[in-house]
Amino acid sequence: MRSQCEKSRENEEQEKEAAAAATAATGSLAGVPEAEGSDTDTDSDLEKEGTHGLGELVKDNLYLRSCRAHNVVPASCFLRQGKAPRLNLRHRGLGPQGARALASALTSNPYIKWLDLRDNELCGAGAEALAHALSKSSSICDVDLSENQLGAVGAQVICAALMANPAMQKVQLAGNNLEEQAAQYLAELLRAHTGLKSLDLSYNQLNDQAGEKLGPALAENTGLTELNISWNHLQGPGAVSFARGLGANIFLRVLDISCNGFGDPGASAVGEALRTNNVLEELNMSNNCISMVGARSLGLGLRVNQTLRILVVSRNPMQSEGCLSVLKSVQDNPVSTLELLDFSDIQVNRDFDDLVTSVKVILPGLCIKTGVHRVEYKKELLAVLRPSLPVSTPK
């Protein structure tokens, strides 16, 4: 998040740009040139070349009127949008009023496919203003509403709007203070929207109760291929329920559950899910308090899984024994498709190194990361480690 000074300076620059753009847009609208003479070819050229330009001027004029009505500074980049498919309005400090002014213009713009509104302090009121535009737009298929303090109210209206828009394929809702209450709306979205392919729920406060709601919804989802729910509080029964949903899902290919609290019970449930799930290709479980007990349970799934290509279990307290257990399971799987196994920031020993050498013979394309520098205490180092003796000098 940027400082208020930086935002203030940026808003001043935007205001200057917007004023110039507004003058140009309204002036052009008022002074659209008339065709000279009565030549039919000239009239035809104006029809072909000027219709779209006039439509854009009308759209801009609509936005400018809406900004005046809501007493907000127009976003100059929207006025410069034209037919570009991507509209980037992140870090603009729009707020609820800015969202209301923007919403009416979005419904009349058929060109925007990717809408980025990250970090705009929209809150629930701004989400309500945008919901109608998102539900009616036939062009927007990718929207980023991250870091907007949406909360449960915002989640409710946004999820309802998305369910009414089958064209939506990618949604980012990271860092929005989404808690247990918001989980029920997210679960409804997962059950109802079959066109949604990617969903980012990272950096929220979804807890174990939220996991109990999202797990069954994930099991019923038919369409989602990528889900990021990292940096939340899924743990205990909620983590287990979520993992069971993974076991029943037949579409998800990329899952990030890093930085939660799955622990050994959650790791065991994920291991069980990997026994039946033959769709998932990438799984990130780093920073989940998984010990060697959980690593052994996870290995049971790796022993039979046929589709997982990337597994990240870094920064877990599974120690060298846990890493050995996971790697042995991969070694025992004749149909393993693993390409990357990440044990970064976990201390491993020489037995692990020896097993890596053996596994490489079976799976030469497998990359195994540890990223921990080990010190070999050789004889020549002993002199350095011993305290030095005082040296006597002759008198």
C-alpha cells in the first residue's frame, strides 16, 4: 500500500490529465464536423469511419457527466481507453463514489475484457455499485478486485453478479478481509459458475469454519482449473474438509494452499485426496506446519498419483526424515509424473542426498530443490572450531 502523499501527488496529476481529456472529449462531441457538399461517397465514408468514433465520444461524455454527478475527478486513462481490451485503474483511490461514476460507463463499453481495480478502497458500497455493471457486461471476462476491503457485504454482491455473468473466467479477490461469513457466498459461486476458470482468494481471513463450507463446494465445482487460497487460516477440521473436496474434484489443475495451518491432519487428508484425484498437476503446500508424521501420510498419495507434476512442501518442519519419506514414495511410484519437488529451507542429511542420486536414475527429469547450505565438519575445520591456546612469550 502506498503512502497518502504518493496518492495525493498521483491524484493531482490525474486531475490535470483528466481536465485536458474532458475538454477534448466534450469539445469534439460538440464539434463533430459535417460533411462538405452532397457527394454520396463522402457521406458513405463518414458513415463507415465516423460511427465508431462518435460512439466513443458519447461513451466518454456519459462518463464525464456521471463523474460530475458524483463529484469525482474523471480517470484520464478511461478517457484514453478507446478500443483497448485492458483497463488498468489500480491504485487510483476511486472509492465508492468513483466506482459509482465508473459503473454506468462500463455497461456502455463493449471493448473492455480485462478490468483491473486493485487497491481502490471500494469497500462494500463500491462493490454494490459495480455489481450491476459486472453482471450485465458481455465483454469483461477477467476482473481484479483485490485489496479493496470488500468484506462480507462486498463478497455477497460481487459473487451474485459473477453468477449472473457466464462470460467471467478469472476473478481476483485477494486481500479483502474475507472471513467465515463471506465463505458461504464464495461456496455458492463455486457451485453455480461453471465458466469460471481461475479464482484468487489469497491474503484473507478464511478460517477452519470457512474451509468446512468451501470443501463440499469444491467437490461439486465443475469448471475451475486454478485456485489460490494461500495466506489464510485453513486448519483443523476445515483443512481436512477442504482436502476432501479436492479428492472429489475432477477439474482443478493448479492449487496453492501455502501459508495456512493444514498441519499433519490436513496433510494426511491431502495425501488421501491424491490417491483418488488424477487431474491436479501443481500443488503448493509450503509453510503449513507439516511434520514428519504428515509427510509420511502425504507420501501415501504420492505413491499412486499419476498426474502431479509440481509439489512444493518447503518451509515445513518435516526435517530430513520427512523429506526422505516423501522422496521414497515418489521412488516407489512407477507412473509418477513429477517434474519438480521443492524442499527449500528444510535441513536434509547425507541419506537424503544418496536417495536423490538413486531417484535420479529412475526419474532423470525430476528437479529436486533443497536450498539449504550444509556444513561438512571435516578434520581440517577442527582447528578452527577449537579455542586457541594462549601463547607464552619469553621475558
